[in-house]
Amino acid sequence: MKENIYDQDDFFIAYSQFPRSVDGLNVAGQWPALQSLLPNFQSKSILDLGCGWLVTVGIVYMQQSMARKK
């Protein structure tokens, strides 16, 4: 079986300290542009059919958007 570099403790520790890993979307340069394209998710139902980073970003944004509007 091929080894996954994320399974190496030294790599994982270093990777987990990158600004993007620590501060998430707050340091993602593309986030303001992407966020401006997203609709208001208040009172909406969401069906997640994808996987990967962009879907995760969308889910996080939707959760934050709904929490702010309560």
C-alpha cells in the first residue's frame, strides 16, 4: 500500500501549522470573491452532492450565514 505523507507525524504537524490550516477562510485570498457569488442561504435546505475543499467551504459559509441571521 502506498504511504500517505499526511501519516508522517513531522509532515502533519508542520502542515497543521500553515496559516490556512489555523485560520481557515479568514486567510484564503479567494474567499471574498467566492463569497460574493454565493446566495443568501437563510431558510434554505442544502443537499450536498459533492466532496472536496470547495464543498467544505460552501458548507462552512452556509453555517456561518445562517448563524449570523438568527
